Amino acid sequence: MKKIEIRYKRMHLRWRFVFGLFWLILGIISITNNSENYFNYGYLIASLYYFGIYFFKSKYQYLTIDDGSFVLNSIFSQRISFADLNRIKKRGKSYILQSEKSELHINTKLIDKNSLKDLKVILKSLKN
């Protein structure tokens, strides 16, 4: 099976970038007005945090399906193998993939429309 990436919605990524810009601008303004207050540098740290999230999520999309397993990409990524998969539940707007040892929650609100179609096809083929 080839590697399939389930991508984030563009708006989800854009908001992380916008928050990064907001904190950066706020930090620059507050430091130029009052550089003696070291708490103003917290705005720049928040900016780096949001830009870091944006670049991480842009590079490693929401979910990767490769080599017979699902990998939920985050700082502490979660993996569940097709062979270990016991149950697939749909609860509201999310899927829950269960094995004997672990669960993987997939939030469909964060997934791009085209990627969501691909995911549904894959999950349907695994149910059968």
C-alpha cells in the first residue's frame, strides 16, 4: 500500500499562522514601548509556539496511512496497525479505532474534505 496522508483543513492551519502573527505583532509593539518589562517577551514566546505548531502541522499532516498502520501525527504520535485493529466506531464527528492495547481517536472536524473521502473509503474497506 502506498503512503496516504490525511491532510488538515486549510483554515485550521491558517488560524495557527494568524495566531502566530498576532502574538508576534503584539510582542514587537509591547517591547518597543516598554522594553524593561520582561513579561512582554512572553508574547514572542507565544508567537514562536504558534509558528512552531503551524510548521509542524504543515510538514506532518493529521494522519498518515502507511505500511499497514494508521499514524496520528503529533508530538507524541500514536500508531495502530491494521492487523491489531478490532473495532471501528463512529461517534458523532469522529472515528475511534480500537485494538486490544490502544485506541486511536480521529477527529473529522480537522480533516480536509478530499482527505476525509479517502479515509472513509479505507475505513470501509477495513470493516469488510
